[in-house]
Amino acid sequence: MINITMSKFTWPLMHESISRIDKDKLIDFINKPNVRFTNGNKVKEFEYAWSKWIGAKYSVFLNSGASANDLTMMAFSELYGVGEIIMPPLTWVSDISSVLRSGNTPVFVDIDPNTLAIDSNQIKSAINSQTKAVFLTHVLGLNGLNQNLLDLLKKENIPLIEDVCESHGATFNGRKLGTFGLASNFSFYFAHHMTTIEGGVISTDDHNFYDVIRMMRSHGLVRESEIENTKESYFRSFPDLNSDFIFAYAAHNMRSTELNAVLGLSQLSRLNKNIEIRQKNYKLFLDSLDSKIFKTDLDTEGNSNYALTLILREKSYKLRDNVESILIMKGIEYRRGMAGGGNQLRQPYIQKYNLSQKATDFPNVEHIHFFSWYIGNNENVAEEQIIDLCESLNRELSL
């Protein structure tokens, strides 16, 4: 195993994406008189702008994408009960932990090597009377949906939850991801397509689901509901309580701040342009790699690339070490295993639950775990860098 000891990379995973314009907007907001700094009008403005951008009816701005996962599963369990949630082992830890903490049981299905998302052909056999939802992760900007999956879920009356944290603006059939299921989760972490430094969003077209999320975001407070009948019902049922402090759910604080929303609004204004640059970089990268050595035939239709993907075709530890040597030599920061570090069933946290499924049950995820990487992609990555790296990889690995 090669240890990365370099303290500075010439090609890092992420870069400083907060512009001078962003900072000036933050300063202008801070200098306004009588500013409310948390969960106020700017948060509402950003929620509206985000909903309009992706094409959803409602959005709730939160303090992180992980909180979006947690809150989605909390609300889902409250409204639909607990059971089995079908999901891939190639995802982020908070997807799985949100399922576990909400009292549900994850049921894992292998991925499609062409999309890196859950294999829709295997979902049908995993569905049973205990199935409550399919929780699909769109990996690194690739679309994980297809019509057969959507038709199956509609036929079986099974809700879809979309993790779009790495895939802002990716589409299926020309429609943005995050608008196909009951709920979708997004992250605005520093490294993502756009950033609020930390932050996340849940989007949905279901008004009742939206209302429950609003309450759960703020300690479960009934006063956060936008449905008057809901509030009046609680007021009548609990006359001994101050109407400002009725807690409908055992929730906690996942609110974001006005400053995060100001930054989000500024970044959202240039998101489309940045996505175009990322798409262009990714196409050049895949086109420049040797397809005999690397998997370059990924399904990139509608992609909104988050990071450049390197996947070895063969299971070779020698080639793997050579790839990492080249990346280190060139000062390129990387992560092995794609989203979340690879197969989550190998992680210590999940082994404590004694699930019946094992890491080795999922050969496609296992291949990604051991023989793949991602490296940074953003508007600062130059074409010359991409071509130089690909030429070096092709030349050195073909010797």
C-alpha cells in the first residue's frame, strides 16, 4: 500500500471556489442593520431558488447533506413506518447510517458497472413485503436512473429516495435528478459543484412530507408547520402547552444560517456554467484514456461530473500500485474506491450490526473498492493537465 506523504498537491481534489463576488455579498449582508443571522428570509429565498433550478415544488435548506439524509429517513419512517430499504454498498456513510438510525434495515444490491449506481435489474429480486423504499445514490455526477426502474417502482408502489449529493444538475431524459422520487438529498460541502461551505437540501413535491421535514429541521416544533390545520390540531390537543413550544417529533436542530444561504444564492448563479466545464473535462478525460487499460465506456448521458473517474479493467494490484505511483509523482490528490471510499460493508461501523450480507457478495462494488479512484474536476482544471496525465498513464501502464 502506498502512503501519500505530500503536504501540497499541484492538482488537488478541491480548490478555492468562493469568489471575491461571493465574499462581497457576504460582507454586504453582514453590514445590513437588524440582520437575522439564522434561518430567515435568505434561507427561504435560497430554498425557492433551488426548487426552481431543479424543478421541484419544495426544498428545505439544512446544515449538511448528511443531515438531509438523516432527516429524510426520520420523516420517511414517521410517515411510512419502518422496514427494509434497498440500497447499494457503494454510497456515502450517512446514507446507510440514516437508514440504520431511523430503525430501518438496509438491504444491499450490487451496482451497474456502467453507471456505478444500484443495478436496477437486481432490485426486482430484492423486493418483498417488508420493502419500504429504494434509496439510490447517483455517483460522482452520473445518472443512476432508467425507465425500467421507474416503471418497476411505480408498479410495486415503492417510493424512491435519491441521493444527489455528488450530482447537481445531472439529468435523466432531460429532467434534473432529484425530481423523480418522493424526496432527494443534496450536499453543498466545500468540494461539491457549488458550496455553502457546509449545507444541504431536501427537495420534494409532496407537501405533507415537506411540512414534516420543516418541523423536524427545527427540533420538531409545530410552529414551523405551514399547514394551518396541523397547527390547530396540536393546539387543541395540547391546551396546557405554550403554542410556541409544542414538539411534535423527537427531532433536533438541523437548521442552516442566513450566511450559508447568501453564499448559496451567489454560487447558484454560476452553477450551470461550471457544470458545462466539468462535463467538457470529463469527456476529454475518458476520450484520452486507453480503453484497454481503463473502463471508459461509462454511461455518461446527462452527467454532471463531480470528479474524474479512473477504473482499471483488470483486477491487478501491480497496475493499481503503478497508477498510484504516477498520481503521486505528478502531485495529483486522489481517493481510492470512489464514493465513500468503496464498499461500505467493509467499514467497522456497519459490522457492528451483524447484517447477513457480506462485502464479497457484491463483486462489482468490490472491483470499484480495490481498483478505482477519483481525482479532482472543476473549472480550474486545464485541458493540458488532463491530456498530460492520460498520456502518462497510458504510456507507463502499457509497458
